[in-house]
Amino acid sequence: MKIKIKRVIILNIVRFFNAYKIKELILLFENCKFTTSSQKRPMLISVVDGKRSSQGLTDRFKGIISMYALSKATNTLYRIVYTHPFHLTEFLIPNTFNWLPQENELSDSVRDVRYRILRKNPRVNKMLRYFPLKKQYRVYGNYDYIEQINLKFDKNYTFNGLFNELFKPTKLLENELNYHLEKIGKKYIACTFRFQSLLGDFKEYHFKSITAEKQKQLIDTCKNALIKLIESNDCTVLVTSDSIRFLTEISALKSVYIIPGKVVHVDCTTGETNNVYMKSFVDFFMIGNAEKVFIIGTKQMYATQFPVYAAALFNKPFERIRC
């Protein structure tokens, strides 16, 4: 009973902070100066800078692509500030639209800037009350609002269309992709296993691991499901996972291709080299280049969206398999 009361109190405190935008005000006063207005142009800015949790790579792309769609639909200037835990320009650079802030374009005055945190499943209408923008809105968002924006503005935006307007791989990422595409061959399928912390070898928020006995059972269950997939497809299978332990267990299987490298969660791991963070981008694009994309998992495993959006980027078929 005491635990339930404590949870209710915490929930009400969170609701109070959210309702009065106190977190946004704290961000404003911590990051901006009490100066006169610098008369900078109003704009919409997607921010990933480590001052707020931005969750995983896919969630970050969801928020960025959605805000870009909103900027296009409202004819609003748009920029991206992505600096944590790496600078996005190490892996992706502007393609047909230049989203990089220009010199002296961003304001640091409390008079010019507003912060907005798009929390769980808010409707895009909550953002529209600020349009047409009169200030620079720095937005932390990690949800997909493309469908809502299409309905509201009678558009037909797609994730892959918007993504390709914004981004293209850097030469470094492109070289990595070409290397693995040459090694794996022209025809392959992709399969992802997302364990979070269940196997005890992947750091992600507060998630806990299961017992050694249950870990072995889970690995065996997933391995057997993968073997069935291999037997029913006459091609190489690219296997990606957040568990190095699982990848090691299945590495000797026939027709399996694994991209080497350390696996980390971009919202939970800082201070790594760009070579470590590179693997997430290589996995994402390699999954999308597959003939078909699969997710295999049990009920207790996380229903990841990472391969779903990788498949969407390349218009590839996608299927979930419960084992």
C-alpha cells in the first residue's frame, strides 16, 4: 500500500512539472543568457545534446524526421543540433537540405529561445499552438508524428523520403558499408534479436538480467528459431543483436554473417570512440539493404523498432517472428 501511495505521489509531481513546463524553463535558464534579444530568425531545431534523454538511435531519428516534416508543412526554417554522445556529422551529413546551423544563426538569449520536450505520445497539435514561430524552438523529441502531420496538412511525407532529403552517409560510413556489402554478397536477409539486459552483457537504463539458467534457455530458444529461418531461406543471413554473448553463440552457424564490433546503447554509453558508435549506423544501413528484414524474439524480449525503420528506409518487407 505504501509503495502504491509513493508511486501516486511521484506521478503527480511529474504531472505538475509537465503541466507548467518547469523542465523546459530550467533548460532555458541553464543554457541561455539574460541578454537583450539578438533578433535571430525564428526556427525549429531538433536537439540531441545529452541534456535530456533522447533514447536510442531509432527514437532520435523518429523525432528528427518528424520535426523536419513539421517544418516543411509549415514552411518553417529547420536545423539539427546533434552532439551527444557523438557529432552526427561523423556518420551522416546533409544531402539535399542543409540542416547544419549556420555561423551566428542560433541565439543564446532567453528572449529568443524556447525549449520543448515532446513527451510520450503527445499529439502534434500541441506543437502547432506555437506556429507561426516567433522564437527559436529547441525540441527534444523521439516519437514518430509523420502520420499525424500528413493528416493535419494533407501531405504524403514518408520516413524514407524525408530521411534521404536530410542525410547521406559520410565517406567513412560509406566505405564501411561497401566493405560489408562486398563481403556478404548481393542477396541476403537480415534478422535482429533485441535482449536489452536479459543476458547480462548489455548496459541499458535500469533493465535487469535473468538467471544463468534462464539465460541459457533464452539463448537456445532464439538460436533454434534462427536455425529454422536459415533452413527456410537459401541465402546468407545478416544477424544483428545488442548481445555480444548471443552473437558469439551463433557465429559458427552456416550462412550467418555478423558485423564485428562492440555493441552499445547511444543513450547509456558515453566516452567511446567513433569506431564503436559507427557499428550502430553500419547495422542500420546493412539491415535496410537486405532482401527482407526479420525480428525474432520471445514475449519477454523488447519489440525493437530499429530494424522496422531500417526496412522502411529502403522500402523492404519486414516480419516479426515470435519464438
